[in-house]
Amino acid sequence: MKHLLFWVLGYLATVLLYLFHSPTALGVISLGGVSLWLIGALINQRLVVRVAVCTCIAMINGAALAYLSALNLLSTSLIVINMIAVIVICELLERYHHIDSHQHSILRIVTSILTYVFIPAMLFGAIGVSLVLYQTTIATQTVLFSAVVGTSLALFVGTPFVLAFMGRGDAYLQSVYQFRHVMFCVVVISSMVATAAISWHLFSAATVALFVLSVVFYDFKALNLCSFAVGGLVSAALNFHYINADSGLLDSGFYAFTSIAVGYVTALFVWRYKKLVAHSSAQLSQLHESFKHTFELSPEMLLTIDSSGTVQEVSQGFADAIGEPKELLCGRPFTDFMTAQGQQAFTKHALDVESKFVLSNLQLLSSEGEILTVNLKAELFGTPSGICTLCFLQDISEQIELAEVLEQEKELLEVTLSSIGDGVICTDVNSKVTYMNPVAEAVLAKLTREVKGLPFDEVMPLYNEDTKQPIRGLTDYCIKNNKLMELPELTCVKNHLKLEFAIQDSISPIYLKNGEIVGAVMVFQDVTESRIMSRKLSHLAHHDVLTGLPNRLLLQDRLSQFCRRALREEHNFAVVFIDLDKFKKINDSLGHAVGDSLLKKVAKRLTNCIRSCDTVSRMGGDEFVLLLDAVRSRAQVGKVVEKILESVSGCYELDTVQVELAVSAGVAIYPEDGDSADALMKHADTAMYRAKKVARSNYQFYSVELDKDAEFKIEQESAIAKGIKNSEFIPYYQPVVNAQSFLLEKLEMLARWDHDGELAGPHQFIATAEEANLIGKVCEQLLQKAFRDFSSWLEKMPSLTLSVNISVLQLIEPEFIDIFLCSLKRFNVPPINVEIEITESSLVSNLDTMKQTLLDLKSHGIRVAIDDFGTGYSSLSYLKHLSFDTIKVDQKFVSDLTGNIDGGELAIVIVHMAQSLQVNCVAEGVETAEQARILADAGCHQLQGYYFSKPKSARAIDSIIEAGVSIVQSRTLL
């Protein structure tokens, strides 16, 4: 509140002094400018305080006028207008001039003064002038002079002080309100009064001089206080004498105003210059201190030397590097810290005002004897004591060591890249080649120096092996997308010698430690040979090795493609399943080499029979599959298949052997017989098996009935397996009698299946059991039961023989004979009482294998009989190479015996052949007494047939053996 009281008391003293001298309305309006001085007191106060202070001042002014008998409505109104002007201007400055911010723009300061001080003051002054002119008879010129002079002087000398206070606050005013400033202001006012009394001209000169002196001695603060006091004094003096003034006084007022303005502006310029000089000096001093502090504490190696090379100042970084305190380093020659080699290099440069230099790889010596390698840069600068040199030292010892390590690593890297078997090509960020290792140079047939800087796509012309289309921009894409990428499939490169290489591997960006990409590196392998091998392996994986045709895997893929294309294009195609009839017989009898040769010729004929859009493949063994694309009808397919069968069937010249071949085929058509690859293959296979059963070189189309047959076959296989588990297979026996006495001598075991209460013959299940690989288990079950029955019969009839039918497939199994003998031993059946029957056709088909098997059987005492003799359609020369005991005449030859010698001569011939071979002869299918007589007369040893007995169960055979009579007689007993 100190400054508030100062302003208010000063204002009241001035106003009261003036009112006592001139208690009129003209005097009150002259005080309008003086009232604006209250802004300095109220600018930092709240609105309530401002209103309260102005109200008190107005009341004091009113009381003074009342005391002087001059209080009236006009003077009261003028006092109120003056106070309102003060409050309004304070509010405008506080709200819009941003008191708390320091304004640097002169334009903004001037704009603020005009907008928020001058214009409102003039508006309120105009209101006061209008009231005075309206209610008094005072001349307009006199009223305007009083208002303008008072307001202008107050605004001019008061505004800078107010703005300074607004920007700097109470602290500024506290420094202004010091005793020396007030005393200086009293001296100035006294001097101004004295000079004004002597002469207005002297007053003008003194005003300028005193204002300048106030700036020089007491800065801007005294200038504001003095200008405030001088302006107020002059304004009061002019208005005080204006009551009886003449026109010359108006000129004196203008002259006084001009003098004050010139003096103030001149002093302001002097103050500004003084301020700039002081500010620059302070900045230089601060900069010097900062530089010195920075220099001394700098961790860098810095020092200054004079023209003689003596060290003047050193940084902490230099002292730490040398290993001595800074105090011991200053004053010594700089060369004391160098090695001999460093001194020689340093002394070559003259240290004078004209020289500055850079010295690389200068060697310094620390206090511990460690050699430091530095780069020195010298810069000259002037000081009051002369020219000095500032030396910047950069320790590059670690850089040199690092460079050596990097050089070693670079050499190691080059050796490594040169030693690896992969090709390496490096590029910069613009895909320009920067490096190639020897492998890459060998592939491209160019050296690195020949291609360095060339575009990657020009050096490494990549292309697709299949499409021959160029592959470009790989390195650009890799760098742009910042990712590792594999080379496209089937990538190749062709060098300038037109040599082609298949390559594979990857391209990766090259990163610095900070993650910046500086290029790309391509690592590749020459995979020409491996790709060729891969193609071969792929071909082998999808093609048959023997014929070169597509195999099962490729067929499945193509069949799936056929299905998709047929569905899309709405057309039909056919699947033809082809099987070579009796190929196994050819393969086993003539050898695998002949069989392979036959398969190749068949594959060639099949390939020649089809169109380029069709497919022929080998499924394996003797099975082939044809895919006939875009067929129109079954009739068209039938003609094509007939043509194929006609071409494939027939005679084949195989080395020195001729083979007659027949084939069977099954056909399934999309989509009638199936809309999937599996369904079509299954149905074509089913149709093919039906064709094999119908006739040689036949083909069949798939039908639903075939599926039913297949389902029945599956059901029968399941039933056979179940029958084995439930022991449903039982042996039946057909008696074989002596041709002369008709007495029982032998029993032939025949298979029967007791299934669902019905007795099935062998023709109903043997073939299915063989196809299902169940024949071995069926045979084992039958033999076990037969040996058990036969063992009991031997006790009553020791000479009885049991004849069993064994397939060649079972006989050629390595362990069959051992298992067979174990079964005989288990049931105490002597091997001499057992005879194994083998069909002539199967014996001839496996002649080489069976020779040793028959010898093994004979060595264990087991008899061997050739069944169905004469039906093999082969040369009889094989008989002399085999060991056997019995020949069985097939029933179709026996059925021809009707008493006509010509008609039954084949049966008689076989009987005579057996006699000449000195082996037993059995005639099958004897159904009449005449046939029995003829055979007996011809010398046949044993007879078998329905004339004597049908196959019977074990219980019925028990009855025959118990009776001990001839079979013809025994029939009457059953």
C-alpha cells in the first residue's frame, strides 16, 4: 500500500493547492489530466479498491470546493467524470494490455497507449468540455486549452511510468522509492523552477540537460520520476496563471510541452544506448566466463599455446589423457608431451599469426609412458597479450585399433566368402553391385571390378526356367519392404557367355548397427545338377520305371483334373481298366525279363492307340488304366475299347519266344458311373473283373449289378472269415475203390461249408477264399478235421489212404511241408498213408519250383498224384522230370467211355501211359457199370465216381468201413 498512499497524497496535494488558487469549473476541468496520475496508484488494485479510492478522492475534492463556496452541480459532475475516467482506463489496461507479460513490440505498446489510455481520456475530456461550454460563458479556446494541456502533459509524462510499473510490478516501484531518487527529483524540480523564472528558453535547454543527466546517473527509473514531476509542475503552473493569461501564455504552454517532449525523447535515446552498451558488456563478460569454464572442464583434449609453443591453458580432458594435474602442464612446451616422431612432425609447422594447420596421427606420450595417437587441429585467436593458438586434439588410438580389427575382420570375411560354396552378391541401396565372391564371379564369368557400380538386374539377369520371363527388381523390392525374400521357384541366370545356371536361395537387406539399410545381399547356390536330379526324381515318383507311363499317383491327380474339367465344361469321359489275362503264368514260366519286355510292348501299343488328350497309365503289375477325354456316348467308347483290345491282344515276339496275349477291360463313364476319381476307379475295376470271368479279350461296361456282385463277394469274404472262426468248414470224403474188387482202398477229402444250415460245395467259396487270402486257414481247418477222422479209420483199416487237394501256392510256401508233417504227427497219421493231389495245369505253370517240392514230399514218404491229367494242353515231356505216384484220369475223358473204343480211346491211352510209367492210375467220374468194366479191362487200378458213391460225411464213411464189403454192395446198406 506504500505506493498507493504516495500517489494519492501527491495527487490530493496538487489538486487542493490548485483548487485553493482557482476554485472554478475551469480549474476542475484542468485537473482532468492530473487525475490520470491516479492510474499509477490503482493499476494493480482490485476493482473494489479502485472504486473506493476514487470515491474518497471525489468526496475530498467536493469538500474542498464546498469549503471554498465553489461547489455546484457542474464542478461535482466534472469531479465524477475524472474519477470514472481513471477507473475505466485501469480496467481496460488490466483486461487487454496483459499486465503480466513483457511487451517487446513498440507497435503494440503504442497501440495499447492509444487504444486503452489516450482515446478514453480524450472521450471523457470531451464530455467535461461539453458540460463547461454548455453551462458557462467561458470562451471555447480557454476551455479547450485547459483540458488539452492538462491531459496531454499528464498522458505524455505519466504513461511510460505507468507501463513500467505494469510490466515490472511492486519491485520496480520499491527501487524507485529510494531516498536518493527523491532527492535527485527535488534538485531537478528546483532547477527547473529557477530556470523557468529566469527564461523559458533557458528552461528548455535545462530540461533536455537534466533529463539526460537523470538517465546517466540514475537510469530510466529517475527519468520517469523526473518527467512525471516536471510535466505535472509545468501543467499546474500554466493552468495556475491561465486565469488572467494573454495569448502569449498559450504559446508558452506549447513551448514548454515541446521542450519536455524533446528532453524526454533525447534522454530516452541516451538511456537506450547506455542500456545496449551495458548489456553487450555483460554478455561478453558472461561469455568469457562461460568459455573459460567450458574450456577448463571440457572432457575433450584442448589447450592453448603462445607463439613460442608454451602451454597457456589446458582442458580437463587433456590433463586426464596425459595423466598430470593442469597446474603442472601449464607453462611447459607443448613438445614435452610428444614422442620424438611427434616432435619432428609438429616442428615442421610454424606457429605464427599467418599459420593454422591440421596434423594427423600425432603421437603424444602420457606420464605413464603410454603412446596416444591424436589428430591435431590448430586455430589462431588474438588476446590482449598477443596471438595464441587453440589446439583441438582428437584421440584416435581406439579408432586405429578398431581399424586394425576391422581390417582383420574384413580380411577374414573375404576369406570366408571366398571359401564358401555359395555365390554372394552385394549391392548398395540403389541396387548397384558392390561385391561378388569368387563363386559368383565363376557363375557370371566376370570379376567384381568389371561389374562394380552396374545395376544388379544387368549383372544378374534372372529368368523363370519354364516361362523364360525375366525376373527383375528383386533387390529393390527387398530393400523397399525391408524383409528377407526367397528366390522364386525355377529361377535361372544366364551369363554373358550364354551359359545357363539354375539357382536358388534368398535376398536379404544389409543393416548397420543402428538399423539403417545400406544395401542388399543375395546368397545363391548353383542347383543345376540337383534340379535336373529333382526333375528325374519327380518323373520317377509320378511315372512307372519300367514303361515310363504315369503311375498310380499321377493317374489320381489327372483323374481328379478330368473330373473338375468335365464338371466345368459339362462333357463326359471314360475310365478304362485293363488287365492282362494270365500274365502271372507268362511271368513265372518264361521269367521276369520276358514279362517286363511284354509290359513295355503292351504300354507302347496302348500309347499308340489313344489321342494326345487321353492318358494311359500303369497301375502296377499287369494292370493299366486309360482316361479317354470328351467322349460322346457308350457306343463311341465301345468302338475305341474294341480297337484297343484288338491292337493289344495277339502275338508278341519277345526275343526268341512268341507269346499269345489276351486282355480284359472294364469301362466306367463320368458322370453316369461316378462323379469322383475313387468311384470311377472302383467301378471300372469291378467291370474289368466281370470281363475276365466272361471271356478272353472281353470288355464290360459298369452296371449296378456289378456292384451287387462286388457287394456279395465282400459279404461272402466276411462270411468265410466268420466261418473259419466258427469252424464251419468240414471235410467230406469220396471213396476210391479197387477196379477189380470194388473194395475201398482210398478216400479223397472234399471241402464243404456248413453255412446258415446249408451245405455249400467248394465251387461256391474256394475262389473267393483264394482271392481273400483265406484259403490257407480254410485248408488248415479242413486238414485238422480230416486227419482226426482218418486217424480213427486207420485203426480199423491200416492200408487205407487219404487223398487231399493242395494248391501249388500253398505247396511252394517254404514252411508248408513242415507244418503239414507236424499235423500228421499230431494225429498219428503215417505220411505213407497220405496222398497230395496237384492239378496238372498248376503243376506245369510252376514246373521249375515244383520239381524240388515233389522231391521233398517223396523224401518224407508222402505220395503225389497228378489230378485232371490230360487237361493241361502241354507237352508230356515234363513227366520224366517229376517224381509222382498216381495219375488221375479226368472225368471228361471217362464220360466218353460208352463201349465205343474210338470214343473213349483217350482215357484208355492215359491208362496205358500210367502203366508204362509204372505209376498208379485212378479214373474219376465213373457213373456206370460199363465205364467201370472198360477201365478195369484196360488195366486201370482204381475207380472213383457216383457209380460207387457220392462224397459222404465222416459218419457215413464209418458205416462203410464197419461193413467191410465192396462199395457196390454197401450202397444197399445206406
